[in-house]
Amino acid sequence: MFRDRQLRTTRWTADLRRSVTLFQAFRKEQTEPAVFYQALATDSADQLAHYVDLDGLTMLDVGGGPGYFRNAFQDRGSRYFSLDADVGELSGLGEIASGTVIGSGMQLPFADGSVDLCYSSNVLEHVSDPWRMAEEMVRVTKPGGITFISYTVWYGPWGGHETAPWHFLGGSRARRRYRRKHGHEPKNKYGESLFPVTVKAGLDWAQRQTDAEVLDVLPRYNPRFAYWLTRVPVVRELATWNLVIVLQRR
Ligand SMILES: C[S@@+](CC[C@H](N)C(=O)[O-])C[C@H]1O[C@@H](n2cnc3c(N)ncnc32)[C@H](O)[C@@H]1O
């Protein structure tokens, strides 16, 4: 079925207005998370629809969290399944929805080639072996299907998450500073639930792929005119908030 689907089915505009809108929503992430995550979920579904017709496909959202993305993808007709390692995260919006699996992205409990679209947003930097998770995502994607991986870049402005910008001085130091200042650990603990993942590591992994063709590597939130930054070593690490890697399974 997937082979018949046309890639780039819709136009998708990564203009400056979109980047500004997402940034404004991000500023409410702590106080009104629903505003940010709904905006991000809608934007993600729009972006995915650029690669594949979402209507009727089976998708797996690895590290889907509380479920903001579920509605956005179901609204477009996808059969949405989610996997997450943390029951607390999954129940963040109340009851855990059906079609949810508890497990690890680094060892997906699914057969090879079982989904049309394997998607992950902001999860790779939270697992101890990110590229193993990426391999697993490619493995469970059907031939012709799409794997979409998006992660927060360590040397980007939000690399340290709530410990930013102190992560620029080292993740352990940033974690200690946060603990001293707030009297408790950050939610994302460097070395335990937050790991440094770079743009270069993503590009190297993409280049090594033999089971999938790399369709795009791009900075998720940047406007299109700034995509060239991904090609400039050092600058790309600092200017990329989040890197997207899109692959088509062979
Ligand atoms: C920052 S949240 C991202 C949630 C959602 N995907 C988004 O973009 O808003 C990271 C999620 O990854 C999940 N996670 C962490 N380690 C994981 C693992 N090994 N396998 C699957 N999910 C994991 C967390 O429980 C959490 O829900």
C-alpha cells in the first residue's frame, strides 16, 4: 500500500512566521503546556503530510508522552499507536489511551516492517543509546514506509532543557547548579534521562544507513532559508535547536 503513496503529497511551508509562532508557543511550555504541545503536534502532522498521505496509515509514535500528538494524527485519519517507557508521562492527560504500549524505544516490541510510519519527537536525547533507538525505528518501518526522527540538539539553545544555558559548561555541572539553586533535581537528569546528542552524530548515523534512503536532514524549527546552516560544522550545533532526519525504508 505504501509504495503507491506519493512522497511530498502536500506543500509544507517552513517560513519565518511558522518559526515565530512555534517559538511563541514554546514560551508557554512551562505555564500552559497544552498550548505548546498542541501547536507542535499540529505542526508535526502538517510536516509529515508533506512526505506521506497520513489518511489510513498505521503509525507508531515512539516516546509519545501524554497524547497531544494522538489527536493531531488521528484527525488526519492515521491509525495511531504510541509507545513510551514512563507510565507517569503517559497518564499526564488522565487515562492512558488504548493503542498505547509501555516499553523502550531501544528495544521495540514489534516485528520488522510492522508500521507505515515510525515517528519520534524529542525522545532520542532522553535515551542512553540514541542510535540504537533510531535503528529500531527503521527496523519496524515497512518497506517504502517513512521513519521520522526528531531530537533536541545538545549544543543548541535548549540542549540542557531546564538546566540551559548552563549545559554549555558541561551537563554534570549544569545539573549540580540546578540542584543547588532549586533544592531538587531537574526533571531531565544529565547522564540518566538526558544525553548529549549532536547534529554531527545524526548526520553520521544517517550516512551509515543501508536499510533506508535518507530523504531529508533539516533543522526542525528553523525557517527554510536557514537550512544551509546544517552543512556548517560548529555553527550547525549552535544554531540547530532540533534536528529532523527523515528516511524511507528500502
Ligand atoms: C520530552 S518527552 C517528548 C514527548 C513527545 N514526543 C513530544 O514531542 O512532546 C520525552 C518522552 O520520551 C519518553 N522516553 C524516555 N525514555 C524512553 C525510552 N527508552 N523509550 C521510550 N520512551 C522514552 C519519556 O517518557 C517522555 O514521554
